[in-house]
Amino acid sequence: MRVELAKLEHKAGNFAHEYSAGELVLEEDRIALARAPRISGHITRAEHKVVVEGEFAAVAEVECDRCLQPVELPIGSDFRLEYITAETYLSLETVELAEEDLGLSIFDGEFIDVDEIVREQLLLGIPTQLICRENCKGFCPVCGADRNAADCNCDATEIDPRWSGLRDLQF
């Protein structure tokens, strides 16, 4: 979904969209959408800047990092993004980035890509490490069995032979 800035009345406008299945391509193998994302917001166009504010909600399905079981993760956030054109950015002549510049994005000046905002908000809402439950045991490092389903009798105290030289060190 794109919002063309030339069609905004009074340099402002609202938008809302609920994605259908398969409409949003994430390009991320680890994440699948369990429920369609929804986004709504307001766009304000100033002289050299476009401000997009809104809210986002979705349910993602992500694999547990220990046992690879799917976990449904509700994601929701409020966002505020500022866009300027490349020409405006170059005319600022700033030597150093300030903290308020970190939320600034460059765009072509003609349209705002709402799909990209949704993709970005979704990826930012996924934790870097996700565990399905606090007591998840994961896989056995020796035989590869799922320790949540059944306990194996493998000796997991085995030391990697590359580290065996450290065993002889005395402190």
C-alpha cells in the first residue's frame, strides 16, 4: 500500500489497512504471520518533512530458539516516523548525527510505502531470542532428541576435544 503525497488534502490525511493473507511479503524465513497485520495512522506534510504517526498490530509465528516449536507472538506498537527527501538531507550540512536524526528516513518525496512501515514494525517487535516457555529443555546436544518430549540417557558432560587442554591448567 502506498500513500501518494500529492493527493493529500490540506497536506494531511489518515490511512488504515488490514492486510489479507499473502499480501505482505516479509522476506524472513524465521517469521510467519499467524494473523493479518493491521495498521492505521495519520500523515502530516510540512514544508520539507513528512511525519507519519500511527499504530500497528499483528500476530507472528516464530520458532522457539531451543526446541524449534512454533510460538504465536502478539506484536503491537505505536510509531512516529519522519521522512525527508535526499536533497533536504544534503542541504542540512550536519557533521554529526544527533539523537533526533536516528528516526529520520530518506524518501523520494512522492509517496510513503506503508508496507515497508509494517514490515519494519513487525521485525522490530520480534525479540532476538524467543523461548516457548521458561522451562524449555531444547534438544540433546549428543543425540538430538527433544528433551521436552522425553528424557534421553546421554552423557552431556562430554567436553569438546578442542578444549581439553584447558582442563590441565591450574590457577
